[in-house]
Amino acid sequence: MKALAITAFLIAGGSSATFAVADQTMDSDAAQAGQFVKDSVITTKVKVKLAEKHLSTLTKIQVNTDEHGIVWLSGLAPTRHASDLAEMIAKSVDGVTNVHNKIAVEE
């Protein structure tokens, strides 16, 4: 009888541990999904602000955002001024913590 009780206790404990691990995994997945949405929102905001300037030269610029709100700009700009303008626009977006400007200037 004791063996049956111990077995039942171990099975119940193992099930609880499984649920705890599954719960932590779901929390982690939800956090990653939430972070991805936040990053995407920042990226979209930067792209919209660049498009609002109506400069066709800024359409060649790619925008990526990491999980810390750091924006990475890359691509081509016709002048240093256009590159600097893109950086300034990106810095003005809510949620952006830093901007790395890797835009190449066409010459």
C-alpha cells in the first residue's frame, strides 16, 4: 500500500513539474513574441517617418531593430546629408534607444 501511495505521489509530482516547465516555456514564447512585436513596431515607425519625407533616396535604406530598441540603418544614400537625415529621423522615433548608421554613400 505504501508503494502505491509513493508511486501516486511521484506521478502527481512529476505531472506538476511538467506543467511548471510547460508554463515557463509558454511564458518565454509569449515574451519573445511580445518583443518581436515591439521591435517590428519600432521598425515600422522609422520606415513611416522616412517615407513621410517624400525623398525617393530614402527608399533604398533598410531598417532593422533589435530587442533593445537599437535601430540599424543600412543601404544606399546619394549624399552624406541624406544618410544623416535618415539617422536623425530614426533617433526621433519613440522606443529607439540608439541608432547604428551603416548607410553607404553613393559617389
